[in-house]
Amino acid sequence: RSGQDTFVRRAADGEVVYTTSVADTSEGSDTDEDLTGGEEFFHGCLWTFRQKLGICEGGNCDDAEIMAHDLQRRLIGFYRDRRFPAAPPLEEAAWLAISTRSEERRELFESCPGLIVSTLLFVAEALAFSGALEAEAYAHEAQSYAATMQQQASLSFETMLEMFPVREAFSGYDLALGRRLEDVDGGAAAVAPPSVDIVISRCKSPLQWLWELDYPPRARLFVYDKCRNDPAEFAEQTAGLRGVLEAIEHRPMQEAAGSNLMTGECTAYLTHVIAMHRAGSLADFTVFSHDDGPRHIRLSLLSLALRGMRNSAYAVPFLHLSHERYPSFRTRCLRDVYRRVFSEELGGALGTYCCAHFVVRRDRIEARSIEFFENLYRLITEAPYAQQNGGLCNVGKKPCYVIEFLWHRIFGEEDDLPPRSLQGDLPLALRYEGGRETRLPSPLKVAPYMALFQPSRYSRELERSR
């Protein structure tokens, strides 16, 4: 077989004696010479419109194929109800808008105008969150296409509006831009960029990846160093941040005396929370991360959040930054730890991302008492839930492992945290996954499910008759 075509060959000479294949084009199909551009299958959008694209990023190159029907459906779904649990097509739209040149988009507009206009506005809204200059450029390009069509081809313009969410896309961008302009111009809703604390739980990883980020003006760095106390080395690792951040603090810390446990980021994070909570000096937002953050997060997502803060557009109560998603779990161990932490039973399952990298708004921290965090600190350092202490959790000497299933719940989210792309309360720009997910080849090439039903009655008879 080749694809879904069957070929039966004579054993003696290999000649095809039977095949199910048909020609790639039907008799009577239009050729390029026959087309005028006014045919029905050009109206609104070329019926079979698809765009193949290639792009290179950071030395990695790959290709994409954008199908009009698929992107259209996802754009309509997003604009119909932004809070509906469906992932907005951020990557698909970015491929079509960002990885093409203006002259290429002009050609695409001729084939599928509504798709290009709504995609440009969708991308413009996402970029407006961070104050990117490209947002205005893409919106202006969409406006130009739409205005030209309205003046020169009013019927085609009406068809575009009926087929694609162009009105909704304009409204979404205008709303995002309006919020930004109020901040820039000092309108009634204007707010100063928030204060931000960057809290790093460090062992031995370098910190120079922090140098690349764009920080809000009132940003402080706190490094809780659990493996070394070398001021000179710390100064070297943070040299690129001098004059950029409001404060840079090195805070060496050790495990409890006599303890054989490694409490990881848990006690580092909690030490910061308890101290700042007690002093009343919590930042508006706190970023929590390991020193090897780039292993677990897309730095571009953290950069996007920080740029949103610089732009006074970020107001998210809790944002997980990791790109690796865990399955949702409900085990005896997690039920026990949940009960110990919250003094209540786990109702369903716990779902979250890997490895405890997240951003928390101040009110979400303050919603818990200092005593709550002190009790949590004590629970982790004593680890009664660990098997070595007679508990249910096989965590060895690392009791912090299971707490990464709880941080989102500690800071006010539901037990089963939805993926970012499905969190309708997030700004469009942040509804992004960026991690590993199921990948399948094109079903036109390999489809194990449909292969079960591949017709083969006659060819099997031929094989049996040999």
C-alpha cells in the first residue's frame, strides 16, 4: 500500500495487475488558464486555502501549515466567548502574521481576506499587553486592508464580516489599546508599574540568565542560597543586574540543624513569604523560581509577564510559569499532605505544572495568615508524611517534592489548575502553553485508527488466489 492506495503486483515481473489509485485531478477540473478570479470558490476565502511557512528560531528551523478552516474556527470560538475553555490560536496566528512579510500578507489577503484581517488584529491585541510597537503596526495594516475592501469591493467586505470575527477582533484590540493609552497618558485609570520581587532558590546554578530580562522600575532580587556562601561569586553572578534592579540581596540559608532532609525551594520561598508578610513589605507581585529556571520555564513567558508589569497591564493573581504539565493526581500521599496543609479533605484531583515556578499577586499571599505559612514551613521541615518518618509518601529525603502539587492551591487557585491556554481570566497574551504536548503525523499519511477500516476485500482475494 501507498497511503490509502492499494497496488497488487504480479510476483513474476512486478507488474501492477490491480490498483485502487485514481488521478490527482478530476477530469474537467479547472486549470490555471481557466480561472478568472471571480469564481465562487474565491468568494470570502479560497475554499481550500492553506499556507505553508518555514521559520528559524535560535538555530532551530521548522515548517508549519496553516489551514483556513481550522484557524477560522478557532478565532470564531475565541471571540464568541473569551472565557470558554478553548485554547486561543496564539502560535497559529503568530506563524501567519509574524513569520510573513507585509508583501506576503498582501497576497494572502487576496486569497482569504477575513482570515488575514482577524489574525492581524488578534496578534495586535496580544502584543498590546506588553506594549510592543508591532501591535500598532499590525492593527494599522488590518485597518488598511479592511478600509480598502470596504471602498473598492463592498460586497466582498460584507462577506468578510459575515464569515470572520473582524468586528470582534477590532473591538478586542481597541479595548486592549484603550487600557494601555489610559496608562500612558495618565488618564483616570492610570496606575504606576507595580513593585516586583524576584525570589530565587539557589544551589549551584549560574544566575546570568536573569540579566536578559526587562524589569519594571521597582524590582528587587532576593537569592536564597542553600549551597554556598560566597559573596564574591554572588557579586559576579549578579553583576549584569547592578543599576537595573532597586535591590539585590544575597541571603544564604541552611537546612535545620541535625536534619538530613533537603527541603529545596519550599523553605526558601516560605522564608521570604514569612519575613515579608510579617514586615508588611510584600511586593505587588512576587516571582518564585529555582536558580535553574531555564530548565523548567520558557524565559520568554517570564519576560512577557514582566513586560506586562512594566506596561501596567499585568494584574494576574497567580500565574504558573513552567511549560511541563503533570497529569492530574489523586493518591493516598497527596490526600494526606492536602489534609495536613489545609485541614480539609481533597475533593477531587490535584492538577498543575512541574517544578514550582510562578508569579503571585500580593493579596493572594496576604489571604493566608503568617501562622499558616509558619505551619507549612514546620510541616515540610519535619516531614511527618514521608515514609522515613512513618508517613505515606515515598519522597526519600526530599519532602518538598509533593508540595509543588499544592502551591497553586495555597495561593488561591482551584485544586485542578487548568492549563494556561484554558484559563479564561488570563489576558490573551498569557494564554500560552509552550511545552511538550501530544504530536501526531498528518492523518493523511499515518492513521492507525482509520487503518482498521481500510477497504481491502478484492485485493485480499487476489492474494489468496496466488
